[in-house]
Amino acid sequence: LKGKSSREQARRSLGIGEGDVVVLAYGALSARKGIAELVGAVRDPRCPRQATVLFAGVQDAGVRALHDDPAWRDLEAQGRLRERDAFLDDEGEFQAYRAADVVWLGYRGFHGSSGVLYQAGLMGLPVVGCREGLIGWTVGRHGLGEVVDVSDRDALVAGLARLAGDPRLRRACGERGLDLARQHEAGAFGRLACDAIGEAVGS
């Protein structure tokens, strides 16, 4: 992730208030990314009022259709939903993460890993992750945030509330995420170096 914006500049550019706890959903946004579930959980009266959603990335037709949903409109009216429905350049991507407090990985029916998980780690941000697959396993094993059943509204609201209401928990999860992301980067570099050496020796 590359960029120059400070946290204050990033949040100001997105119209985010100082006391807001921003939950970022980043990338190509579709129903599979659990967007409707996130909107519904943040709108739930049990979710802390400071929780705010930031959607950053190109939305598909299914997500754009949610704009007419009462939950979406209600969050917008409350100033608790921000969006950048576009492909983001490096600075725009950096601003989205810089403005965030929590990263959303509550994907549905997804069993692989995610680059967003490691981007969150590099920015020292905790995550809310789906229970299934490598995301759930990684988040749970390394203590990177909350692991939830995305289809369970009660569990989802409770996970969001824990992170939104506890800055020390967010910081601790973010620090563990940063450690893991740095190890991942080092491992990736090591594999590339070994591959290069192997090719040179074999040539």
C-alpha cells in the first residue's frame, strides 16, 4: 500500500467524523462479499452508533440495487455510510485503509484466502472475518479480530460491537495482523529469491 495521506486527511476527504469507527469493505464489491449483511448489522440498534461503513471499490449491479433498501438509506441519512464506487488508484486505496478502524471480510461461501486480509494487517487494522475457509482459520488462529457466522445477525452485531467499542482490542488485533503480514511478506520474498536462485543454477 502506497500513499501520503495522514489519517486525518483521509477521513476528511471522505467526510468521516472524528468519533466515527469506520468499517471498511474494500475491492470489487458484490453480494458474495456480505454487503447486505454488513449494512443490516450496522443499522441494527444494538450496534454502536459510532460504527460507520465505508464501501471503497467498484460495486456490481446487485450492490447498487441495495441503495434503495431502507437499511442502506437509513445509514446514509444518519451519516453512517460512505462510498467510493470506483476503481481506486494507489492513493485512493491508501486513503480508504488509512481512514478505517476495522476491515470487513465477512464473505459468503468463500473458502480461499484474501489479499485484503494482508492489506489490513500491513495497515495495523483488525478484521471481522467469515467463519469459513482460510479467512476464518487465519483470523481465529492469529487473533486478528472477530470470526463470525455472517448469516447469524446476533453474532455479527456482537462481533462488530466488540471491535467498535474497544480501541484497545482493535489495537491488539491490528498489531498481531501487522506481525503476520510482515512475516507473509518476508516469506514471499524468500520464495521469490529461492526460485530465482534455482533458475540461475539450473540454467
